[in-house]
Amino acid sequence: MSSPLASPSARASAPSAARLLDFVNRTAADAALVASLPLDPQGRTWMRLNGPGGSEAWLIAWPPGSGTGWHDHGGSHGAFATAAGELTEQSLAAQLPTEGWKTLELADGVDRERRLSGGHGRAFGPHHVHQVFNESQDRHAVSVHAYHPPLPLMRRYSRTGQVLRLEQVELPEEWT
């Protein structure tokens, strides 16, 4: 979401979730770009990309068994698409407050799970909380992600049953 103080022209030029989804889908189909990303069996690797309209974009390789843990995107909306392999996304179908809490009890029925194989993607809004992982035991997955505005922070959560707990707030300078 753009700031209420942003100029009308800045709000009009900000890429929508649909535009970000189009970008990640087109980028995921770029076989040469996807093949240029080094794969590390021990951890995720990534490459920063130029996203549309001032968005932040990343090409990410996921070794077998790797994942993100529960997190949000600091109020940014975005999209991601799988370029190779398959990723599983578990998300919450609920708009959570972004400030003022450390522990929430989730209602029944808010859990969603989808598998995204190569060539498939999804867009999401600014209150999206999810975790993404590569369930394969022997194959890397590669994906493309884009966010607008560029990520101001990420909140990391732990989850036990229906209890979601804020564990950490990460700032961009910590992601080197």
C-alpha cells in the first residue's frame, strides 16, 4: 500500500499485485536467468532483480528441505512464482493486525495450503502471513518474488497449534 502522504502520481504509478504477478511469471519463464542462479545444497541463494515500478524483486533457489518459517512482508503487497521444482505455501486466510500484539490465537479454518509447481504463481496483499518451503528431498526449487513498496521490514513468527507468536522484526540491513 502506498502512504497516504504519497502524491497522486506516485500512487498511480505503483505496481499493482496483478502487475507484480505478471512480472514474476514472465521472469520465472526466463530459462537463462533461472539457470544463472548458483545452487547451494546447504542454504538458499538469491539474486536481486529490477522489479517493475520501483518494486523489490528476487530470484531465489531453495535446496531440498529448506523454507522460510512463518513471516509477513512489513505491509508490502507482492507476488511470487515458481520457476523450477515445486514450492509449498502455507498461509492464513485472515487479515491480522500488524502492530500491538505479541501472541494471537487463530480461529479455526484460517489455514490454507497450496503447491506451486514450475510456471505457477500467486499474488498477495499487504497483510499476508505465510511460510514457503521446498518439500523435495532431492531437488532444488527456484522462484521469483516481487514486493511493493520495497520491504521495509519482515516480521518472523513461531506457531504452535492455533497460537501465532511474534518472535522477531528484521530490517533490510540485516539481509546481507
